[in-house]
Amino acid sequence: MNENKKTKALVEEIENEFPNIYDRINYGLYVLVIDENGKIYDDESEPDFNEDDIDEVQVIYNGDAVSVFPNFIGKCTFKANTVKYENLDVITRVIGIIGKHFKNWKELN
């Protein structure tokens, strides 16, 4: 079974950076790491998740969402609709953490 160590480290850093808001119901921060087969990373319940084939990372904060797609070698694209100004600080800091991890992720470069 794949241990998904890189994904686990990514999610743990986000949890540690935002302990008071991560995984809070309604008004919190959620990060969904999704592989090419649509499997969502969850350390306990998604054993078939494959971190070597990341398709998208969704950052959801207070109802605003931004998706990060690592679909170019060493680069990624973003998709967002409208985002409240007050949510940009948290969302961009999370995207920075994602970028920090992805630039060292051999399969994405």
C-alpha cells in the first residue's frame, strides 16, 4: 500500500500552520488533494489514492475555493471564481505551502 508520505507532509504542514481554522465545519479551511482517478487524499479512508498522479488540489476557505492544477512540468495553473478580499491572505499562504512542496515533488517536475 502506498503511504503517500509527500501528501501527508503537505497536509500536516497546512494543519500546523492553521491549527485554529483547519477542518472546521462551515467557516474553516479545507484542502482536498485529488489524484487522476478522482480519489481524495484522506490518511484513513482512501487507501487507493496515488500521490504520484496528482490532478488537483482544492483550497476552500470560508466558502471561497481556488484549485491548483500541477499539469505542467515545474508549473501549475489556478482556477478561481470570486474570492472575498478577507480570505485572500489565508488562501494565498496555503497556495505558497502547496508550491513549496510541489517544487520538490519529483513526479511533478
